[in-house]
Amino acid sequence: MYPEWYNIYIRKEGDRPQPPHPSTRQKMKKLAKGKLAKLTTTTPVRGTRMTTHDDYLRWRESDASKGMTSAGETKLPPTSHTVMIHPDRVYTVLRARVTGHWGYRKRPGHALILDTESGHEVYIKRELLEAVS
């Protein structure tokens, strides 16, 4: 309920608890462009990559793109794909603060990382990443 620095026992009326001095806080490494990052979790998480032109062409030739929806409208191509991000790997940060656009809407609060195994740029929530020295 309260932050860990919050002093519940206020001695005088009107006294306000203060956060610790910046020099006593634990220094966190900043997530920045070009730096390395890893997951803060111990389990794999899902990231999102944008659909490439080759993905679009494969979709156009598949049976999934043929016909109409139940509402009688043409089918829309996918705008993104889900990718698994693993905690035992280190990723390069391409953009530390980015708003993704997929699923026909904006998704704020993400970072853009490079998955060196697949070569794809992947969007992932910033709070799931931590900087590596």
C-alpha cells in the first residue's frame, strides 16, 4: 500500500515522510538505445514483431485470406506476430521508448529490441527489461 520508504509513524502533525536521498537509492542502469538488455522475469514472455512484406505475401496465398468473414466483409491481413523472448538471452535495444502500432491501434510503454537469433525487431513492455552492463 505504501512505498517502502514511507514512514507510517509521523511524530508531529504536518510532518511529511521524505523519500531517501538520491545518493542512498539503489542505482539502476538506464535502458538506452544501443545498450544490451535482458528480461527481468525467469520465464519466457511474449513480444510482438511487425508483419513483413514476405509474411503478407504468404498470407495472401494461403487459404486464410480467401473468402469473406461472417459479417460478409473481406478479411484483413495480420499486422503483427507473437515472438517468444527468453530470459537466458541478451538483446540489443534499438529504441528504449517507443509506441508500437499493431492491431490497428497504438500500444504505448514499449521498447524495441533486436532478436539476433531470428533477425526480427521485437516490441516488448519496458518494465520487463533491465539494462546489462
